[in-house]
Amino acid sequence: MALKCGIVGLPNVGKSTLFNCLSNAKAQSANFPFCTIEPNVGTITVPDERINKLEEIANPERVLPTTIEIVDIAGLVKGAHKGEGLGNQFLANIREVDALIHVVRCFEDDNVIHVDGSVDPVRDKEVIDIELQLKDLETVEKRISSIARKMKNGDKEAVKQHELYTLVQETLEAGKSARSLDLDEDRKAILDEMQLITAKPVMYLCNVDEDSVKGGNALVDALKESVKDENAEVLVLGVGIEADINELESYEERQMFLEDLGLTEPGVSKLINKAYSLLDLYTYFTVGVKEVRAWTIHKGMTAPQAAGVIHSDFEKGFIRAEVIKYEDYIEYKSEAKIKEAGKMQVNGKEYVVEDGDIMHFRFNV
């Protein structure tokens, strides 16, 4: 399951530096707009202590953690929806991601140029919002035009689509994002099919200086106030500090650096986990002597659907799923002892997989 988060924001707010910290890729990072002229894509491991514990017990030949792709998208400016700056090219890249990490500058520094000449996170956030909303508005208006003939012919599905398209159009024209709509499952399915940028879940990342990394600052407070009704994640992180941590060679050095700042873990670890939860994802594991592997699924998936993530044949020929709870595996430390204790569950097609389940699928094709 190739899941992608896109890093967006104005030019020069710390996107490429953040990307480097996340993926250890070497995207160009410089003190001027548009230094990222191609979308950089990096694959990052989702930190999960559970897979380390499973490895200690199973001692497999290899370990495969779950991953998310991060796409670093060049800075957007006013007029991006019309192609200003590098707008259209990168708006197309945003369409391909599952969620947005919106980096907002929340620090003052005369040595770092701001594209609009002053630091105002609320204004900056609104600039990006407007550009994405206007781009979505173009999409919706084209959809409305394209189904006009079907509407005239009395096509019931076209009527349903038109009602939703009109609702989305009115929402966008009011300066609100598509994700703000409260829709039933049928309408949500139509919205998902449209692949609107503003329908994607978003996390606001407040990029702060070292003094503000623990408690935030007035700029962070202003941004939090402005997004309080959006049901969005807000994370405070010092991108420059994360870059410094990334330069340190050993785990011990990194921990000492964090302790000096009064932190318990790198901010990028929190970011990755928050991105994972933002997408409403779960992890299940397969454990054996050959490999311990983490698999990514959407919350609410049934056992056959989860099996299909490994291979479509597993879903087609699904018979049953043998399930061990993570806590039981850690306690009993072997499949034989788990069976003896009666802790292995045998579940059918209706079973909804829980986060951390250790699964073994029986299938026949």
C-alpha cells in the first residue's frame, strides 16, 4: 500500500530541510524561493517499538517495517492555481498524495528571507488554502459542466453528483476547504473519486526556533487559534534543530542533544507517527523465522481485505485468519505456548483487524 504525504507551504519555510531530516535524502536546501524544482520523493520508516520487540523474540532472517512516502513539493505562491511560480506543475503533484503536511513559518529571523517580506503564519496559511481552493474550484466547475447533458436526460446518478458538486462549489467559494463538509458515506465516495486537494487530511507543522520548540510562541498560538475549527493536527517542531540532530553520528549523541533541549525524542519521529494516524492507518504483523514484517492497512479493514494487502490471491481465496494479540506474543514468546494457553484466535471473513494484530492467513486459490 503506497501511501504518500506531501509537504506543502510557501517558499523558504523549511520544507526541503524537513524532507532531508525525514528521508535522509539530499534535496537542495537554500535561502531562496523555488530551490526545489522537481518533487523529491523519499521513503521513510514509521517508528514502531513493537517490531523491535518481535524481532528480539523471533530472531528472523530479515525485518521489514512499514513505510510512508514523503513528497517534497516546491513552494507555492499567490497565483499558483493560474500557474504563477511553479504552480500548476506542483499542484498536480499534490493531487497524488494521501495527506498534506503544511509547513508554516513561526519564527523571526532577519537572515532568512520571507517571500512576502514579513512573518505572519495565519496569512501564510491562508495564501496556500486559497490557492488550493481555487484549483479545486476549477475541477468542480469542469465536473458540473461535463454532466450537464446527463442531467438533462434525467440520469439519476448525474443528479446526485450534481447536487454534491454544487455543494462543494459553494463551500469553496465561501473560502472553506472540501474537508470541512460533513458527508454521508455515499457522498463521501463521490468526493473521494474527485481527488480534490482540499479534501485531503492536513497536519499543520509550526516551524519554530530553538527557544520555542518546547512551549511554542505567540506565532504558534495565532495559528492554532485560526485552525481550531478544522479538526486538523498541529505539531510544533524546530526544523533547524532536527537538521542538527540528523548530523550527529551516534544514538547516544542524539539523546544527549535532546536532553539538553528538554526533549524525549526527535520531532520527526512524532511527525511520522502523527502522519500515520492522520491517514487513519493501522499496522498488523506477520512473524516467522524468515521475516518479521509490518503491513499497513486502513482502520476498519476486515481480515480478507488485510490479507489482500499481501497479495490479491490471499483475499480471493481467504479461508480464515489465525490471530495473536501483540501483548500475548510478548508474554508467551512462542506460537506453541500461545496455543497451549488458548490465546490464538481463529477468525472468519467478518473479523475486523486491530492495530498490532499478528496475523497468519489460510487461503486456497
